[in-house]
Amino acid sequence: MVWGWRGTLADDVQHQVGAVNAALTSLGAEPVELDTVRRHFATSAPALCAAILRRALTDRERVNASVAFETYQSRRPPAQLMTGAEELLARLIRSGCSHSVLSLSAHNGLTQHISDLGVASLFLRVDGRMGPSARSKKHPLAKHVAMLRETIGDRPIVVIGDALDDVRAAFANRVHAVPYAGGLTHADILRQSGLPVAETLAEAAALAIEHAHSMNQTM
């Protein structure tokens, strides 16, 4: 199971809303509620602000939004795991599953966060963003899957995340996806993927296991 981090395993939805509102404030816009963020969610702060404001941002505005978003995030205490996530991951490992994390968050900060939470041993790999901000996991997922294959061989891989981009990246790399509605994308939007949408992490894991079993039966 390839898990997303922000809004999926990390319980930082409110942190993210605060960061989005800091970005909007830097543009002279009014703050918004969680539902608005979920209905306009994008994988970068400037893109999300542009969607909420329903207009393109200037180059300077994109920089301002990014700086305000990242500054807010850096001043917040690290998010904890979603309630029950650690126990769920450990139970799944005992049943024969394995886990990794792929995120568009900066790699060093991501690995430090996971280490500080004391859960690094639960993951075969943790990969974050190594360069400039990216809008899609398509190419990072390709590299992530290639590295996983060296360890797990041809076992089924399922991506679990809270954004449509997770689904699109999975499709592009010929792996299955489970959209998770507990994060920053509204469930109605996730349903546009045509896939069953999980309301909880446990439900997401169950859907992933169901797919893996069906794949094993066809081999």
C-alpha cells in the first residue's frame, strides 16, 4: 500500500486550511472554510488559490501564495497521525501487507516528521519531493514503484490518497488506487474517478486488500 501523507496518514487537514487561508490573505482575499478547500483542492497552494478565486494568479501572486503557505506550515507544530492509523498499519503488516509513503511534501521534512512520530519502521520506503514544487505524483510514483519492485517483486501495489491526482498517477503507472475522503478533497469530487471512495483509513485498506486478492486470483 502506497499511502499519501498530508490529509491521509497525517492528521493535518486543519493545518492545511490555515495555510491556505494564510496564502489567500497574502493575496488580499477573505479566508475560507474546510468545505471550500475540499471542493477546490489542488496539489499546490497557488493552484488552489487560483481555483478558489476563480482567476489566474500573476507570477508575483504565485510566489506570495507559496511563501505564505510554507511560512504558516513551518510555524505550526508537526501533525500527529490520523487516529488509529498506527495500529491499523501495524495490524496490516502482521497480516502480510507492507507500506510505503509517497508525498509531494519536501523529502527531508517528510522523513524527519515520520521519524519524530516513531513510525518509520512501518514503511519500506518514504519518498518526498526532492526538487521544486510539483503538481502531480505521476513521475514520482513511477520512480517509487520501480524501487518498490526491487523489494516486493510483482506483488499488487495500491495507492491510497486523498486527491484525484493520486488516482490519476496510479492509473498512469498501471497500479490500482483507493480514493480516501477523510482528507482535503470532497468525496463528490473523488467519486468522479469512478472508483469506490473510502470514508475511513480502515475502509481504504479493506478496499486495497480486496483488490490485491482479486489480482492474486487471476494470476
